[in-house]
Amino acid sequence: MIINDQHYDLIIVGTGAGGGTLAYKLAPTGKRILILERGDFLPKENENWSATEVFQKERYHTHQQWYDQAGESFRPQTNYWVGGNTKVYGAALLRMRERDFEEVKHEDGISTEWSLKYKDFEPYYTEAEKLYHVHGRQGNDPTEPPRSQEYPLPAVGHETRMQEICDAISQQGLHPAYLPLGLKLSQRDDNQNDCIRCKTCDGFPCHVDGKADAEVVGISPSLTFPNVTLKTNAKVVRLHTSPSGGEVKAVEAEIGGQSHFFFSDIVVLACGAINSAALLLSSANGLHPNGLANSSDLVGRNFMKHLITAVVQLSPVPNPAIFQKTICVNDFYWGELGFDYPMGHIQNTGNILEDMIPTEAPPLLAFLAKLMPGFGLKQLAEHATGWWVQTEDLPDPNNRVRVEGSKLYVDYNPNNLEAHDRLIHRWTDVLKVVDRMTTNTVFPRGIYPYSNTPIRVVANQSGTCRFGEDPKTSVLDLNCRTHDVDNLYIVDSSFFPSSSAVSPALTIIANALRVGEHLIERLNKS
């Protein structure tokens, strides 16, 4: 056991969208800040852009084993690097819709109301978009919430084939919009670009730091301040409380096979919804027998991760676009004629590459690939356009994170399935019309295989430590401080009471900036 003799004002555990952003916000205060990250810096190497290495060999995913509710082990698609999961995210940074913060009735249940509303988050969304270099255009999306300012950067333009698809969607009476993207890209001056609009973006690490991830935008600038210290390969395993149980006194981390104890006035968890909950549960003691900050018995419960399906538009004509991830559609977000319940959000995936098809493609496409090796596989990739179809899954206390001994369990039964199935089939119908309108061939028909994401895909995880005003029905207060432990905060997606249908990254970032303001006030008073 090694006891660190430095006392910090604040410790941040985790460096992803929440932790990396919070570090950036607090670094200029001059307060002594320690950041603990269980991973290392992701290496810049040729393999960053290799579909074989990234998807087939899963080079950058953890080798950790988790367990499902049946006790079957699985390797989660999660990433322990400086920058967290943002190192390989698709950089889609969307605001939740204004109505998402209210109680919403779905076909399969209720989406929980947030105690704070869109207007409370709007200034921080604006700040987050500036910090993460978000490109977008206001006015195309019928569900778009009101904004106090325009997007900080112009939308990433569509290449020729993507514009053809966009126009064909519009001609069906729908409203395709430019997908808001966090990229270090100037479309006016190539000399100012880090992003090169390559075909290896969504799901890949960026070899040139062109993606606005939490390392590039948050951690790296923070480390230019002398009061900020980062320790990598430091896995936090337990939080130790004072004799009263009312505050965290020490953070225990494993570094190089030894236990290290670190001390601070404030501790902030940003480990991701699954790992933050697991850490609290693993920190049970005599005063917190069910886990730290768990008097409500809600730590780990109401786990959500979106219903996500990958739909491949295999068109009769090729798609030569180098950067395809530029379109999103929200016309069915709140339902459609004959179905008065929310259905969800649609956005492009990154390019579907030849070496991705054997492991990442829907079963039908993977089957075709086996029948068409070599040149045929290349042809499939050249004719493919990918789409993510996302539906909100609803909070359910039985969907939860559990810890038994050294094993982490994720109990999850998907819900809201009818709405998701409707969205898949409705979008497939739209794509069929797109191909008929944009194909000058004798047989203008495409193929539209799809595949649902299994339990191991946890990219949009949220909800395991929801915030609220009542300690009986929430783990965190409105400042994301735990009700039970005065100096313990959480700034990852754990705080979500409901998940909406858009990707959670921008809301995590905005909330970290919001909580950061509160923490600055608290630190200045101490």
C-alpha cells in the first residue's frame, strides 16, 4: 500500500466526455487537480485506420469480461484510453429535443421527466458546441430545439452521392438535416485542418487528431496548467469514506500491481454509466452496506443503452463518397400518422469498408460476402451506405448493473421494441424509394439488410445513477452530487433519468460544463 502525501482539491476519475470536459473547465482555477485514468494514451499508429485491426481484431477494446443476466460472459465494446470512448466515437454531437426533458408517453411505457429542462441546459449546449468544434446548420430539422446562437461552424457538406440521397429523401416530404459533427475541420482553408475527411472516422481512432474527442479538446489543454496532474494506468477500485460515512476521504487505485491511496476535498466520478455504478457498489462498507451513495437502492438501476440497428443500403449504383457520415433524419422522432408514439432518430454511419463486412455487417450482407470473396466483397462495400437507426429505451429498475465479488453483471432486457421495429421498416421503405429515384438502371432495386446491436455494444449507456430532487427516487441532486455523500459527484451519463433517442455525448459534455460552474463556486468557498 502506497499513500500519496499530496492532498488535492479535487480528483476526477475518468477522462471521457464528462471527465475530460470537467478537467478543461476546472484547470484554469489554479486548484490542485488529480485525474486518474485506468488506461493509457491511445498510440498513434498505422493500425488506427485499419478496419481489420479495429473491427475484426478489436485492437482498441478492453479485454475485460462482463456477464449478462444469464451469467454468460462477454467482452464489452468499451475503451479504456485517455479520452475514454470518445477516442473512437463517431463525433455526432446532437442536443436532446426540448420535449425530451418532459415526461413522454411511449408505446411501451413512460420516459421519465427531468427535474431540469432544456432551457437550463441550453447555455451549456452552446458552450459545449464551441468547445468541441461542432459543425451544423439550423433550420432543416423539424424537431430541432430553440438555440440562443447559431452553430459555431458551418455544416459538413454532402459529397455528390450523399447529396443525391439527401435530395431523394426530401422529395418524399421528409426533412433530412446536416448531422452535427465535432471535427477540427475548416472547409474554407485546408491549412487550418486537422480533420482530412477520411473514410475511417466512425468507430476508428483518429490518427491526426482531427476528431474533437475528450483527449484532444479536454485533457491535452488541461495538462498545460501546472496545477493539473494526470496518472494513467491507474484503475480506481474503491472509495473510502470518513468514519461518519458522510464524505469520501480516500480514493484507492491499482497502479503497477500496487494499491495507491489519494486524498482530496472533492471526488468526481466520470467512469461511464456502467463503471461508475460498479465502483459505488464495490465501495460498500458498514455505513453504506448496499454500496456507496445507495440509500435509494437505485445505484446501477435504470440502465439504458438505446435500441440501435445498423441498416445497410446496398444500392444498384456505387457510393464513391469518401466521408459519408453527414445526414440525419428526425421526421419520425415523435411518431408518424397512425402511430402516435416516439419512434426515434436516424443518422449515417461511417463508411462501410471491405474489411468491416465479415464481422460488422448484418448477417445477410456477411452471407453475401462469403459468396463473393475478393473482388465481390469490394463491390459490396463500394455500393453500401450505412445508417444508424436509434430508438429510446425506457428506464426499468430491473435493467441494472450488479457486482458480485469481482464480476460485473449487466442485466438488460430491451423494451420499446415495437416503436423500433416500425422505425426500421419505415426507413427501409424510404431507402427503397431513394434507390428508385437515383438509379438509372433496368433493375433499380437495392438490398437493405440490418442487424441489431447485442449487449456487448454499450456505446450509448446511461441512467445508472439518476439525478433528481428527492433522495428516495434519485442518487444525485441537481448539481450531480450524491445525496448521501457530501463531496462525491458524478459527471458521466449515469445522471440521465431518461435517454432520449439522440446520441448522449453532447448532453454529457454540456452537463459537465454546468456542474463545473457549481464546483468552481464550491472550491472558491473552501
